[in-house]
Amino acid sequence: MKFYTKQHHFYCGVDLHADAMYVCILDATGEVVVHRNLPTKPKALLRLIKPFRDGLVVGCECMFSWYWLADLCADEGIDFVLGHALYMRAIHGGKAKNDKIDSHKIAVLLRGGSFPLAYVYPKPMRATRDLLRRRNHLNRKRAELVTHIQNTAIQYNLPDPLGRIAKPSERGELTKKFRDPIVRAMIEVDLTMIEHYEELLGTLERHLEKIAVGHDPVNLALLKSIHGVGKILGMVMLYEIEDISRFPRVQDFVSYCRLVKPEKSSNGKSYGHSGKKIGNAHLRWAFGEAVVMMLKGNKPAQAVKNRLASKYGKGKAMAILAHRLGRAVYFMLKNQVPFDRDKFLRT
């Protein structure tokens, strides 16, 4: 965990909400010079901090509405830092908790060098990353509809198999397999929604691919050199990583990707693992999915997976391969080299 330790003349803690923000400014000695509740208006904040602009740092907790504040500080040349929500125990703990107390605690953490840092994703690629995450959300909704059709068929114990209904070409006679007209109407609703999602996703994926090629064509090509990684997985990795240089060590990267289990110990005794959900869930999904796709039709990779599964079990074998792939991606992007399958499968 990294902490913000840079010294400033003034420290501004902002407890940010959708329609209001409580602002606390401390001087270098720790004295409160401003403590006020404001509407979430850029002009209101700039007017309040105007006397303290020289040597000011602004910090807030990472929550859904920090984008505009980070962009405002960047445009105005003000230092901005983002606090990691899961590590800011000094805010979430305490006997009393309100916006005024929280803003003061944020400013105190900034001044004392105990402010846990989260990554401020840069503006040029941020909107595309969010659009890609939205695409994945819509694709999961489509998958839920497909699953609902399959579950309905199981409910009514249909004699004929449905086939691969995820493929549009194999849905021609699907509704005729359901005899009840009301059930058939329900399946038609699901199919209509699936077709709408597929049309929308196709247009969205083509648009995202054009943007990704314009943002970083080299790293995108390197990621797609991995066997089984196509345009979607490649774009997810590209936009969730953004810049590999922000990870000084490969251990930091795989930890961020949720590919390791942090150990919990005290006084030489191990108490298992903790912090499994701290990190990037999208990268964890991408690496797990990439391993599954890599194994399809890849006999050398399947042999390695089977060897690991015989020793550790199938689940842990897949986790080991995902961890190994995460390390490979780190050095690929760091050294700007394509994926080496022989080196990856070497034991």
C-alpha cells in the first residue's frame, strides 16, 4: 500500500457526495483554516480555496463522483490525490461519523503522510474504459437471458435439446419446442431482447476497437499475441492496466489483478488469507477467461494444466496458470515483446 507523503503548505480534505461536499483545509501546523459545507459546484470550491492555492493539495475518498473533482484540479494546476476507500479505516472507524468529521480526518491523513493512495485514472482513456465495462455488463445481461431460456426448458422437461442457442443461426425453431402459448410468449420476449443486445453489442464492439487502436495500438497488438486473447479480452487488459509503469514490481501487478492471496499472520502464526477482494475485479476476470480460451485446442497448454491439476486440483491449477499469465503480461508490456508460448509453458 502506498501513502501520500509529499509536504505542502495547505491540505484540503473533501468529503464528496453527489450534491454536497464538506471541505476542510489545514495549514502546515495542523490548524483548521477553513471548514465548510458547499454544493458540488466547481466555482464554489475554487472560490473557497482561492486564498490557499499556493502549495495546496486536495484529497478525497475514492467513490463514484470523483471524476469532476480530479479533472477540475488538473485544469487548475492543483495537486490532487485519491484515497483508497478500503484502506481509509480512520474515516470508517470512530465513535462518531459525519461529513464534517470525515473531511477533517481526510485532511489530517494528508498532512500526516498516512493517506492511502488509489490510482487517479487519466482522463483521455477513462471514458473508454467505462464504456468497455458497460459493454461487459450488457453482455452478462444477454447471457442471463440465454440461461433463462435453458432453465425454462429444464422446467418443462422438453424432450428435444435446445442446441447452442447462444448462436443466432441455431434459434430458428426454438419457440416451436415450447407447446404452452404463454411460455412460448415468454421465450419470444427473451429472444427479442437477446437479438437487441447482440445488435447493440456488435456496434459497440466495433466502435471500441477503433478507439483502442487509436489509443495504444502497440500494447493492444502485444496483448492479442497471447493464444486465446481476442479483441475483447485484449481491450479489457489494455484499459484496466492503462500504464504498466505504474507497477514498480511484478508482485504489485499480480496483487492488483487479484491473482495472489495475501497471507494473514501474527507472531509467527498463520491465520489464512485475507484481502482477496482488494484489487481490480475486471482484470481478475480477464486473466481467468484468457486461461480458459488458451486451453481450447492447445494440447501443450492442456498437458501443463493436467499436470498441475493432478498435483493441486483443477481449480488451483487454473489459478496457477492465471497467475503465470499475469506475470507474463507484465514483462511483455514492460519489455515490449510479444507472447512466447514455449516460455510460458516451460516448467
